[in-house]
Amino acid sequence: MSSKGQIFVRVPTVSAALTLLLVTAPAAAGPAAASARTAPPGSASSAQAAELRTDAGVGLPSRYVVPGRRAYPGGLAYDGATDRFFTGSTQTGTLYVGTPGREEMQVWLTGGADGRTTTSGIISDDRGRLYVGGGATNQVWIYDIRSRRLLATVSGVPGGFVNDITIAPDGTAYATDSLGHLIYRIAEQDGRWSMRPWLDLEGTSVEHVDGHNLNGIIAVGDANLIAVHSQSGKLYRFDLATKAIHQVDLGGVPLFGGDGLVLHDGRLYVVRGGLSPQNPQPQVSVLRPAADWSAAEVESVIDNPDFRHPSTARMVRGRLLVVNSQYNTGQSGGRPELPFAISAIPLG
């Protein structure tokens, strides 16, 4: 966050209108104040809340600076074992690393290395591996986090666009191909890696439009994947066992511009940075899903004056770190607002 230092949280009222609440950026009691206004029903006990307040980042930077004049960060991963987070440049392929206590991020791997000239979705698994999507190159690079050694490079179908990546509980990775209109399965067996189409979406209920289609994806529980369609604003559930597709009922509230997804404390956070007439305000929509994911209700919306075309997010020490990609400036050839940054949003 900049010196403007304010987070705007729109919370639906009983009449379904949106009320704008102004939450001052946290000083010592900031996370507690935000929690009091946005905490969902059935949230943590008082003891758990106290732990969250301690862990929510008192004394930590309110933003993280990504160096470089052409960084245009896209994805975001957090490795709990080393307490580090990673983002990548969509224009140069450079990978950056940061720690929660330091505002400035550092170059982790230079752009161009291993053929990495761009990046998209990034995620880490519990075995210390970092998966880096390659966007229009339709590649995924897998690195060992501690040694920075490249473990494998795998490729999708020609003409595709590897976008977001998630890790299922069994360690298998799944990735959306926004142009190829499919979902990949990425797996390793005895040191050999493979990336194959897991579900071809052509001719299914998931519409195929010009431009990007499925974008953000996340594994929920042991049985399902959840993905958002950026242009239609629809949310889908995919059964891992049967590959059955179910549209999640959003109650007539489409998630236009939906990008990265975060599941935390029973809520789904949908980063919506794609600016359009349908989604004029960059935001994070907070959804309360049904237990079976048949439906989900938009419970509140997080606005931040520092959002610059946000692309994705991760939970780090009780705060939502939101990447300000500035995609719109990068794609139009305009001048970015420097420095590039990741906003840290305290959550109750």
C-alpha cells in the first residue's frame, strides 16, 4: 500500500445493495479493526483471532516492490518451508523472490535462462518445487526451490497459453490453457515428468470464446478443481474422478475479469483485474461457497487504491498478497506506474 493507506471493503447489505466501508490501513490494531468489520459468520474463536492478529503482519511492509522497469509481475507462489514468495515477469521471464519482513524483492533467476522469456501462473508444492507457467510459450518450468536447479521443462499443445496452475492433494499439478481451451495434468513418476491434456473443453458446457477462456484454477478438497472463466464471469467445478463439469451458481453475479483464486478460511477470493465495461473497478471478490460447491455467494468485495490491474494473490502470514500486474499498461505499450508492487491486505 502507498501513503494513501486505505482499504475499501464493500459489504452487501440485507437489501443486496453495496455499502462502502472505509477501513484505515493497520497500525498496531489495524488487523483487528479490519477483522471486526469483515469477519464472516463462523470465523475463528477469540484465541484463534488473537493468533491471526499477531500473524497478520504488524510491523511488516504494506507492499513489496518488484525491481525493474519492465517487470510486469504476473503469478505468485509462497513456499512455507522457506518463508519466501515468488513472482515472475510477464515480459522478460525474470523470477523474483521476497520475504515477508523485507519490502524489496530480489532477482531469483534472470529472464531468458532455460528459455524462460515470459511467465504466467506460479505455484509451489510441499516437496519444495516451484512450477512456473510460460504463457504463450505454452511451457511449464519446474525448479527445486532450495538449489534453484531446473528439474524439468514440459510443454502443452501448439498455439496454447498456459495460464494458472494448482496442486491437488496427491501432488499432481493441473493447469489451464486459456487459448487451447483445456486443462492439463502435470505429473512426475520416477524422475520423469509429463504434461498432457486432462480435459478437453471443446463441445462442453464451458464456452469457448475469442481470447482467454478459463483462467484461475484451484484444487478444493480431494475431489474437485474450481476454475473461473475470465470473459463470461462463470465459475466451474470439475470432478477429479469423473471429469464431470458443473457450473457453480453465483446467484446472477458474474465474476467478469476473474483471474487468480485463493481459498482461505472457507472463503474463495477471486482476483478481478481485467478492466472492462463489465468490470470497471479492480477488486477481489470474496465468495462464501456451499459445502458441495454447487453455489457460491459474493459476501464482500475488497477494493484498494493501490490496485493496478491485479492478477493473482496468495495468503502469506495472515495477509492476502495481491500482485499488481499492470497488464493493461504492458499490453498497450503505455508507461507503467513505478515501482511495480505487490499489495499486502490484512485479513481477519
